[in-house]
Amino acid sequence: MKFADTLKTLPEFAGDRLVLADASGAEVATIANAPGTAGSFRVYAYLARQYGAINAEAAAEGLAIFAEHAEDASRNPGRHPNIDRLIGLMVSGETLNARIV
């Protein structure tokens, strides 16, 4: 299934942005709920709700949701930073905590 089709099946989340923090609580990234990043905001918010945090298992599901964009990200590192982050979590096994503000 294509990303746009899968995205339609995910719940919507209210908030201006999603803040990602490492195990020490340090903010490592934010994803705005705005044009250009609203899809990533929605995917990450969904994953955080389902898994309690963004861990390797959540990252694997996120990559499946991003579908064709995940394939493009693996061929073109840096083009899709929010997908690159999920790939990195798969490799490192680290966990990021997420909160919507």
C-alpha cells in the first residue's frame, strides 16, 4: 500500500509539534504539524501511542507505513530526515520518547 493510502487509516492528532527526546531527556528533534511534515507528525504520533515510545519495533512499523518514501530514503540518505531517524533507530536499538505540544 502506498504511503498516502496508509496515512489515511491513521488517527489524527491535535498539537503544533511532536518533540522527540533521548533516554536522558535531551530534545533531539521536533516534527511540526504543518505542511511538508504533517504526515511525519501523524506517523510518529501514532507510533508513540501504539508503542509508548519510538523504539526499534515502532521504527520498523514506521518504515512500513512510509512505504515508497522509506525505499527512497534508503537510496538517498538525507532526503527524508524523519525516515532516516527511524532507520537509525533500527540500527542503534535506541529509544526516543515523544510528546505532542
